[in-house]
Amino acid sequence: MLDFDFEVRTKVHFGKGKISVLPEEIKKYGRHIFFLYGGKSAKLTGAYDEVHRLCEENGIKITEFTGVEPNPRHTTVDEAVALLKKC
């Protein structure tokens, strides 16, 4: 096996209105996001529209992949990866 270092850092913004920091966080890494979601709940809660609005207002491009099921099948993951590689 090859030697390597692996670090997984997670930053969570939780609470009412915290979605407003999304553009600031995205811009730390670039101006293009890969937005994965299952489907109905993202749209029913308004999160889908809010993410799109914030990104549009801040010049952030979105590539989206929808239909991610709970415990995704490897075929779903493979499809998402193929789309991501095209970005």
C-alpha cells in the first residue's frame, strides 16, 4: 500500500438563516458546485430554490445531479461521478 495522509474536516453551519453563508463558503474553493440531492424534499422545503438563488446572485455555477436514493446504489454513484468528470 502507498503511504498517504488523509484528513476529513467538516464545518457545519446549523440554524435558522445559516444558508446565507453558503456563497461565502463556496467561494473559498471556487465558483462552481456539484449539487446532489434526492428529489422532492429539497424542493418542498425551499432549500433547492434558496441554493439556486444564492448561487445565481453570487456568480456561482451549479451542476446538479438529482434522484439520489437513500443508501445509493453503486450505479447511481457511478452516474454522478461520470457527470462530475464532465464539469
